[in-house]
Amino acid sequence: MFKKLSAVFTAILFLASSTFGISAIAQTPMTIKLSHVVAENTPKGLASLKFKELAEKKLPGKVKVEVFPSSQLFGDAKELEALLLNDVQILAPSISKFDRYTKKVQVFDLPFIFKDANASRKFQDSKEGQALLKSMEDKNILGLAYWANGMRHISARKDISLPQDVAGLKFRIQASDVYESFFKNLKATGQKMAFAEVYQALQTGVVDAQENSYSNMFSQKFHEVQSTILETNHGILDYMVVTNKKWWEGLPADIRKGLTEAMNEATIYTYQIANSMNEDAKKQIVASNKAKVKPLTADQLAAWKKALEPVYKEFEKDIGPDLIKAAQAASR
Ligand code: LMR
């Protein structure tokens, strides 16, 4: 009798606990990890926090977005693999870092393809730019948006003005074959290196030079270990926000809708802040009196463009001449 009663009691306890267990699970917000490699006080750092704020506001109790800046969760080398393993759900790598997955996006890296950041944005919004968001779907990578940073410039440990001045220098580059060719054409070397390692590599002389936006140079203190920043505007540093396609498509419709709205609003925000953050970073670099910031004269600019023309020929086939034309049209 006692045994029977205790079995009934255990069954009731089990039922109760599993019922509460299920309701506890139903109330647990889904955790979404967003990882990036830059500091928080940058256009991408702030856009990531804005996305978190908006997503949690639009989906109260349903999602929790954890943002990991400064390569804290994954650095350049591992982040895309981690996305494919669903160890992280959202990334925003520089567009240069996708060339292992699609050759088409290399169009963004062609030297002087965009006259300014607005032209890059115009191309991103075009039919061709939007199609690139889907160009890695066969690899299970889906582009959700483009986020802005700004134009790229060259810094070095010596005084430079003309293309021939960088001959023989070793440049840190992002994982981009176009940038490898870029520096080869200048008789310099491009060494692919994760962002997190750049400051130390510049400081210890492992590399002599690098290229980046003002906000990245300032937030990483590159200007403290370089003597010149030449304002070349030779390329754009923007981001493609990507997700694991299977994970995204498996989300409940209401969550996907809320996240899409949050992403669209965070994207508008990044375009609102990027220009002024880069301008401000430039001012602070100038005021620090460490690296000398030098603009290019019209003749110097023409010399840089000429020296880098061969890069177009090398990548035209991989990228496609029509896509190159569409990107060039955005500067007109
Ligand atoms: C770099 O590696 O220099 C940049 O892509 C870092 C970033 O994400 O802005």
C-alpha cells in the first residue's frame, strides 16, 4: 500500500515538474550571439548595440542578443566557420573577408571603385548590390544588410606620398586576394593578418604599414605606432551583416520579422553615425600629434590610380565585367 501511494506521489511530482519545466522553457528568451572584431566605440560597435536594443524591445522576453566586440568570442580566422557551426548567429565582417565564399564581393575591394562612402551605399542599395547579399546562400551564409564604416587610407612607419614610396614595405592586409594584388602592384608585400593582431605587428615591426578607416585606426591606436597616414581614399571599408541561413529560416515567423525590423533600423543608424565618427577620429588623430595626416594632391592621386589599374584586369573575370560597371556607375 505504502509502495503504491509513493509511486502515485512520484508520478504527480514528475507531471508537475515537467509541466513547470515546459512553461519555464517557453519563457526563456532565445539567445542570439552577435560577434565582431572592432571596439565598441566604432560605427560597427555601436550599430551592434543598437541592433540588440531594438531586437529586445521589439521581441520582449523572446530574444536576448549577446554582443561580443573586439574578437572576444571569435576573431577573423574563426568567425565564419563558427557561424556555419551555429556557434554564433550574426556576424558583420568587412566585405573584404568573404572572398573564400564568393569572388563576386571582391568588387568592393577594387582600388578607387567608389569615389566616396555615398557611392558605396548607392551600389549596396542597387539591384546588383542587393543580389550580392544572396551570393553565398549555397554556402549557407545569408546577407541581412550592409553596415557602413568609411573610406580606407594608408598608414606607414615612414613618410609616404607616391606609390613608389611604399615599394619594399610589408603591409598588413585583410584576408583579401584583391588587396594582395593591390600591394604587389606597388612592389610591396601584403600579409594577411587578423585585425586583433595588427597593433602589435605594427608596434614590433612585424609589418611596416596597413590600410584602414580613421575610426579603426583611432580606436586601435595605430596612429601611435605609425608616422604617416596618407589620405588615399583608395577603397571602402563596409560590412556585410550575415547569418546562418538554415538557422534564420528555421526561426518562428514573428521572431524573424522582429529581427528584420531591428536590423533595418540598426542599418539606418550605422549610416547616420559612420561619417561623423570617422571625421571625429581623424580630428583626434591630428590633435594627438603622433602620425602626420597628409592629403593627396590631384597629381599624386592620379599616380596612385594609374599604378593600381592592373588590379582590375586581374580580377575582371572572377568578379564579372557587368558587376564592375554597375559598381562604377554608383560614383557618377
Ligand atoms: C580589418 O580587419 O582591418 C577590419 O575589417 C576590421 C573591421 O571589422 O572593421
